[in-house]
Amino acid sequence: MAPQTSQGHGTPLPPSLHQPRRALIAMGELVLVVLFVLGAVWCWRHGVVRSEYPVEGRAPLESTRYSGTWIGTAIGLTTLGALFLLDAVRQLVLAGRARPREQKDMTQATEWDV
């Protein structure tokens, strides 16, 4: 199918914002968001290690060790998930937006029409 052209001119029109296929792109991005969040939770759990050391006659000593690479990866995955979620919302809004009205012929417009 040939691209749409402007009235009487050979120049192609820019792609319209209203494209229902954007909804499919948004659904794919939402799947990626879920995967990023699951990956972030998995990385965070590997980044925090709790240990107990028994001591005679007292309560055991408790220790928590944080691994920066795992926690940093979890933060990165969460950030990517947030960006993809933002783009998915944008794609859904653009997929559902109504088509723009035809532009008026400005040669016959009055000052009130402008």
C-alpha cells in the first residue's frame, strides 16, 4: 500500500498518532515491566544476607550483609521497569486517542475561526 500524500502534492504525510497497533506494543511493554519487577525482587533478595552467630550464654549475634552489585542491579531493573511502564501508558493513550478533525481552509476563515 502506498503512503498517504497531502492533497495534490507528492509529499508524504507524517505518520498519525492514532494507531491501534500501539496497544499491542503497550501490552508487550507491560509484560517487560512485570519481568523487570520480578528480576528486581530476585536481585534484592540475593543482595541482603542475614546471618546469626551463636554465642555461649547470650543471645546469638545477628548480622546483615548487603551486596552492592545485587542491590544496584535491583535498582536498575526497577528504573527500567518504571520507564517502560511510563511508555506503555503513553502508547495506550495514543492508541485510544480519537483521530484529529480535518483542518479548516484558512483562505476562507474569518478572524473568529482562527
